[in-house]
Amino acid sequence: MSSAKPKIFLVRHAESVHNVTKDFHIRDPGLTTVGHEQAASLGASFPDLSSVAVVISSPLTRAIETTLDAFGSVLPGGNNLILDPYLQERSDLPCDTGSPISVLKGRFPSFPDVIWSSLAGNTSELDGDDWLEKKGDYAADDESVAKRAEKVRKILWNVAQNILQAQNEEDKKSADEREDLKKNIVVVTHGVFMKFLTEDETIDLPKAGWKDYYVEEADKFDGKGKRIVLTPVPLAEDP
């Protein structure tokens, strides 16, 4: 039995307060009532929730709320949820700047410490908030954002390869021992950063919209090995 390639489902967060008020000076706004409804509808209509192996979300509040409303049913104990600061929105405006981990822990008290330690980048320090400073890896200029997007694609490649390896190990087992492993990856992020991540300036998903991709090695090399790209899943293969 051959292993199917994992799909990457890119999800744009649902409607946020600043999307409506146009007040971009609100720090890390959450979802509106409509936004919560959009995210819940996404979860209800999403193709095969049971296939989701991991959800990787921006740590901005609106993305986390979208994740919980849409995919909370497949995140038991938060064990397959990752908050990745590389997925935060591009700009350095207050609305696109996250909240300190101490604040996020108060908003999402059910999350285990492993989620916060992973976000902090240091398992012995649970208050690592360098990702809020919008400099270095998190700077808002085009070059920095493009490099950040490249890092995310490589992360997704590694996650997908780990899933494939696990599938291949299962395929070696007898039919009665074999488990039906979850294989797909959900990425919850933002409209502008998504353009850099997909390397597609035209992508403009609706709030709580999604598009599926494969993560693949490109034919061309970037000086550090083959480039990693996201390739849209052909319409004929869409669920």
C-alpha cells in the first residue's frame, strides 16, 4: 500500500475586530462575533477533520481563536497544536503585533506548558517574547518576510517528511496491526504573509477561507540545496 502525500491546508484567520473598525492601533485584536461564527462554520465544512495530524498556527490572538473554533475538536489537550511566530502577520502595526506569552496564557488557560515553551523557543524560559519585537527574523521589510516564509516552507517540508516516514512504517505492518494515521497539516496564518508563504501575490482568501497545497522540492537549487515550494493541489484531487 503506497503512502499518499500529506496536504498543507492554508487557512486565513476569520474576521477580526480591526478588520471591521479599521483601527490598526488595537494591539493583537481577537475575532468579532461574526469571526467566531465564520471559524465555527469552517470547522463544520472542512474536508475530513479526522485526517488532520497537526495544526500550526500564528500566535496572534485572532489566529489562535480561529484555530480553536474551527479545529478544537481535533486538538485533544493541545498535543498536536504548534504556535509558530514565523506565521505572524507581516507588518509592525499594533494590530499585527502579538501579545506577551503571559497575556496569552491568561486568554488560553487550557493550553499545556509545552505549547508556551515551544513558542518561547526555550523550554526552561516560559516568557520568551523576542518574536514581538518585529526585528531580525520578524522584521516587516520584504526581504525579511520572504526569508521567514522560506523557513516556514522548510518546516512544513520536514513535518510532511516525518508524516510520510510514519506512514511507511505502518505500511510494513500486517493489515490487522496497521493503524490509519492522520496525514494532513493545517496552517492558520494571515492574508499578507500568505502571499509570501505561497510565493503568489494574487492569493486573497476570504476570512476563514482555505486552499490546499503539497510541499515539494523544486527542480532548481538555491545554493543551500533544493528550494522548497508549495504547489496547489490540482482541482481534480480536491475533496
